[in-house]
Amino acid sequence: MATASRQQLENSQSLAVVPNRKKFVRLTLWPLVAATFFMVSGGTYGTEDIVHGAGYGRAILILLLTPLLWSLPTAFMIGELSSALPYEGGYYAWVRRAMGNFWGFQEAWLSLVASIFDMAIYPTLFVLYLDRLFPWFQQGHRGLFVGMAVVVACALLNIAGVKVVSNTSLWLFFALSAPFLAIVCIAPFKLGALAVATKPSHSDVGILTGLLICMWNYMGWDNASTIATEVEKPQRTYPRAMLVAVFIVAISYIVPVGAMWMTGLPASSWDTGFWADVAGILGGPLLRFGLALGGMISGFGMFNALVMSYSRLPLAMAQDGMLPKVFGKLHPKSKAPWVTIVVLACFWMPCLLLGFERLVTLDILVYGSSLFLEFLALAVLRFTEPTLKRPFKVPGGRFGAIAIGIPPMLLLGFSIARSQHESILGMSSFAFGMILIAGGFVAYALNHALKPAGWAAPQKHKPQPAA
């Protein structure tokens, strides 16, 4: 396998080549926070199975500890690397600079493979909440067609440009938060009143699966890094956006669950999509409609924001010569990588047929492998490039850069153990995930064989100035 010299790697860190970049509209703090919110969370939806599996007290404990052990370390890692290396492609560019072409390619492969399962989850959630409002969509393949329509609509919005996506995310955030704010305000007037309001659900989700789902609910902080060249003053904006988003996401999970605990509603009643029923119990049909509509907004908003993130990976790889140049083709007006968006959408659609829990298990397993490479890149760069300018820095020196990755990796070890109990295509999800991961090695070998001279180093680019 050919390896690039340090100078070649520095020269090959890609910033999108966009004409008249001074006139190009960039994201500021709050639109980036909103986009990150949807890339990670999308609101309180998705926490139902955590409550069912763990009960209220342990669910709140899990929702509180997971961001401390999983989200904050990841946010700190992203804050340092995105402020030091605000390149198009984000985490792909960091790993490639730290460890070379091979591992950079694996980082991109793992992220894109994870996206195939990750992106199928959000149209699935959209359809689940649509079914709560209109059961007619449960019949036949109507729900599948709706999910495909969500994919097409978000692809078109992303082709319209990053500003359209971020502004849409900001307004969607306010729209989906309003019903939960109403629930939090109503719940104190229903203390203990809902102890026998509903019958137990038939969900088979236990506490371990609940923890896995919680990890998924707090997953994806690195996704915003891929649009670094489209962010205003990224060295300052990224660290601030990450920390603000961690706080907002944690509050959006914990406060509504705590409010429902006060009402006495049995934890055994909860299952996927149950927030709409909760709203109906508390506020009647109107609030129920608002919650179900918010669930649809959540699924749509998450998919929409993540299309923006994932589509920048093939763009950066095409600019580095790792993929055909057609993947780097930009829309003449919006400068969005429209070819990449269309191709990825075609890969995401077939996974709409998989179930929710199976999608989550595969997503975390493959995504976790890419996250491990990012934490490794953080530590490696501390040793190989100690003088690299880092406007935001993980505290504790080299020890801090290594130690901060330990808690997330321990949680990933749990997810690996859990994946052996899920099956797909007649094998465990773990075995299937290992095949997908190994596919990256094969893909790299094929790619390298087609380009025996190696990848050409693009024109040298420097990070944008902090001010």
C-alpha cells in the first residue's frame, strides 16, 4: 500500500474549491447549532424505548450519564480537531492527515457504510408518527412510499444549498420543541394522575437495548465537521456550537421524561412512537396531533441535516483523487455536490425495509469503528504535530488527549457485545458488521490498484483564519 509523505498529506487536505468564496454564504453559530441538533438528536423522539426498558429513574440516569461519557468527550475531540483543521470532509481529513491515506480511506468508508443504516432510521420514524395520525398509511407499502418521498424531498433541499438546509433546521427545531414544552408545562398539574392511564405495551426492549438506543440518541457529533469550509470562523464557531448543542440535546431528553415521571404514567406503557399518546392523554387531540407532527418533523429534519453532512465526504475524496471527479461536481448556483447527493440517496432507500432496532445496532457498530479512528487521530496528532495551532484544545496534555477517548470506547465495547444478539441475513449483526468493515480494506485495495501511481495531491490549501 502506498503511503503519502507528511508534506503530501498537508497539501492534500481538501477545502472545497468554490468560485468566489468571499461571496459564498457561510453558517454562523445558531444555524450550525440547529444543524448539529438534528444531526445528533432531532428532539425527545426516540427515548420511548429507553423509558420502557429501564424505567424512569434509570432512564434519566442513563440520559444524564451518556452525554458525560459519550457526548462531551466526542464534542471536545471535535472541538480541537475542527478548530485546528477546518477542512472539507472533516473527520476524514483529520484521520488522513494523522495516519495516512489508508486509514483516511477507512474512515470515509466506515462513515458512509454507517450512513446507509443510519439514514434509513429517520424516514422510518417519520412514517411511525405519520401512522399515529393516519393509520391508513400502515396498509400495504404506503409507508415505504412515504419514506422514499422523504429521501427525495431532502435530497432536493440539499441540492438547493447549505444555507437552505441550516435555516430549515433552525425553524424545524422551534416547531418540534413547542409540543414538548407544552407537555412539561402541563405535567405538574397531573401529579400521580396517570398511574393507570394506559395498559402495558408488548415491547421486548430491555435495559441493555435501552442503553444502546440511548447511545444512538447521543450519536453523530462529528457529522457537522464535514461542512467546515461552509462555516463562518470555524476555529471559534465549532467548539462553541458543539458544547451548546450537547447541553440543548441533554435537556431536550431529560426534562420531558422527568415531567412524565411525575404524572405516575407506568414505564411499561411506553413503546416507539408513544409520545403522541402521552400528548393525547395530557392535552387532548390537538396536542396529540402536535406531537405526532413534531415526530414527523424530527425524522425529516434529522435526515435533511445528515444529507448535508454525508454528502461532503465523497466530495472531499473526489478532490483528493480517491473517487472519480464526478463526485466533486458542484451545482452551478448552490455549490452543493449534487451528484453525490443523488447517488447516496439511491443507496439509502433500500434500507427502509429494515427494522428500527436492527438498524440502530448496525449503525452504532460501524459508526463506533469510525469514531475510534477519530479519537486515535486526536492522540496521534498530539505526538506528530505538537506545534499545530489549536485554537481550542482538550485539556490535560497528551494524557488528556488519550484519556478522553476511553469512556466512549468502553460504551462501544458494550454495543459490540449486544450486536451478537441481533441477526441479519442469517448471521449475527456483529458478524455482518465485521464483513462491512472488512469491505473497506478490499475497496482500498481495488481503488489503489486502479491508481497504481497513488493519489495526486491537490493544490495546497490552508485552514481559514480564525477571524
